[in-house]
Amino acid sequence: MSRVLVTTDYLRPGDEVDVLLRRHGHETIYRPACGPRDPGEARALFDGVRGAIIASEPVTADMFANASDLQVIARSGVGFDSVDLVSATDRGIRVCNTPGVNHGAVAEMTIALMLISARRLTAVIDGVRAGGWPRDAGTELRGTTLAIIGFGPSGRAVANLATAFGMTVLVHTAHPDPTATRVQFVDRDTAFTQADYLSLHTRSDDRTRRMIDASALAAMKPTAVLINTARGSLIDEDALADALDSGQIAGAALDVLDAEPMPAESRLRGRHDVIVTSHLAGQTAEARLRAGLCAAADVIAVLDGREPAHPVN
């Protein structure tokens, strides 16, 4: 019997993922990630386990020092930049992710953030809750321009919903799709300068990290709203705060941050022009189940000596 560690906080003993792992003869151990771990706990996390299902907590080279039995780590999500792939590969540890399981959920959340921004719903809800009856007018999405950075499953799903809302959709991507006839593929500068809403749907790597910097924000319309449901590291948050302070852009709606949970000293905290949600874009009940089952299937495959369906190394 192999021991499989589960740190994803929404996966629990007795659920469908747990049943699947146990049906294949694996013992499950649950150590949910609820914020940064103590360094000693982190170093011992993989001790004695052969497989692991993790969320987005950092997995560093130091954590592999006591992981002599570890064969596979499966991310219960799409991004894998939180895992030290070089160290994992050097140690022969397979790393997998779960692409395509939550793009519909991410797209719905992206549109929701745009609607909340356009209709100023946070201020309205807060006003009514405080006993008022706010009557400020919002704006419509129809007729506005959405620029999408990245055209993977989430970006495509957002484009489909946005066109249904009557938005003009621009896409900047390294891989234009000639069959996507309802969007316009544009260069990066055009995306920044033409967007009423700029939505990020690309991975974080050396090319894209801090891509939304002072120069990018300066190129945007003063009425533009920045949406991020991808990775917090795509945005220079100090530059964003500066841009909001100076009126270079109108607002931001962020489901992801560079540091999570949001630090008390963050310049984006408590602002009326910034909406922050707690990394929930892909976290519907349906998407969580799909992600858990997909991650478990790849762990089972590797421990059975088979090739996983979604390897990233």
C-alpha cells in the first residue's frame, strides 16, 4: 500500500477522490494547506509518501530533501509555477496538473468581475447594507472592448461569453487560432491601448512575470479596468497602486495576488477602486471535483508504472 498525501484544502476523507485512491490500494494522509507552513513542517511534508495531491502552496527544493519515496506530485489546478520543476525533475519526480477542468468556472468569474465593476455593485451592496439606497448609474458591457491576454481554455471560454454580451473581443497570444473568427488577434500594444477591460489568462513564467508594469498601465485608457483570474505574479502591484492613485486606469478586479492571503500592508487593500476575491475563480463545487479526480487519476497512473495523462515534466 502506497501513502498519498493530500494538501488541497477542499479534498477530504471519504469524498469521491479519497474513495478512488483507496479503491486502488492507496492510504491517504490529509495535511491541508491553510496558509504558509512552518519551515520544519514544510521540509517534512513529503516524508514517507509516494504520491501527493497539492493546491497552489509552494513546493521548493528544500522540501524534496526528505522525499526519498516521492514519485509524483499532482496539482489540483492548472498552474504549476509553485512547484520547483527543475528540482523535481532532477529527483525523478513526475509533476502533473489538471488542465481544462475549471475553464468554464474561471470564465464565469471573469465576467462576474466585469459586471461587478461596470455596475459598481460593491458600493451599491455596501450602501444598502448600511441603510442607504444608492442610485448611481453603472455602465453596460455591450459595446465595450475586452482585450484578453492568453488564449488557452480559460481565455477562449471568456471570449465566448464576452461575445454573447455584445463585447468586441481582442486577443493577444503567441498562438493565434485562425478558426476563432469571432475575435481579433492583435499585438500587445493594441490590446493595452484599446481595452475597456483587460483580462489576463496566461501562465506566469520568465516572459510574462510582471508583464503588467508601469509602462503597460500607462498605455491603458483612464477608464479601463484590469481583471486578473490567472496568476498574481503577472502584475506589479506597486505599479498598479500608483496607476490607480494617479488615475491612469479606473479600477482593478483581482482574484489572485502576488502574496496570498492578502498582506495587511498591501497598497491594494481597502480601496474603493479595487475588487479582491480570494483565489476562487476556478473553485466551483463541480470544478473542484473534476480537478481532484483528474489529479488522483494521474497519481494512480504513476504509482502503477503508467504514463500520467497530464505531465508537465
